[in-house]
Amino acid sequence: MAMNFTHHESETKGFFEYKKDEVLMGEISYSKVGSNLIIIDHTFVDPSLRGTGTGRALVKEVIDFAKKNDLKVIPLCPFANSIIKREPEFQSVLSA
């Protein structure tokens, strides 16, 4: 299933969302700390999509964004943290 994510960003926060037929089906949000650090604070996946990889895809979207923009990540969201711990290629952006 191909998912297209939309990125929204303000001066202090941002999020990626996945909508299907204009209905929010998944979202991951972050807060900005300074110019080179983001904190993943929440992940939402509609119950109908649980187990489909949507949550992992949302986490990957933030990780790719962090890599592209030379950002470090603190995954406070328990779901995002668990995904990052299982995916070695995601761990390069973790804040020390």
C-alpha cells in the first residue's frame, strides 16, 4: 500500500500525516528544540490500519526528514522509540 505523507511545520512544532479520502489515518508529531534537535512526542494510527506497517512508515518519514536536515532525534513517544530500537538504520539520528 503506497502512502503519501503530508508534512506540516511551524516555528516550534511539526507533523507528518496520512489521510485517506480526507480522513486522518495516521500522524506523527514532533517538537523542535533549537536548530538541530527534534523530539518525537506522539504517533497515531487509525485502528483499522494497525499491523499494516503504517506506524513504522510514519517513524521512517521523520527519520528521513531528520537525516535530510541534519537533525538529531529524541523519541519520547513510546511507539516511535520501540520502532527506532528495532531498526539499526534509524539509530544514526538519535541524540547522544
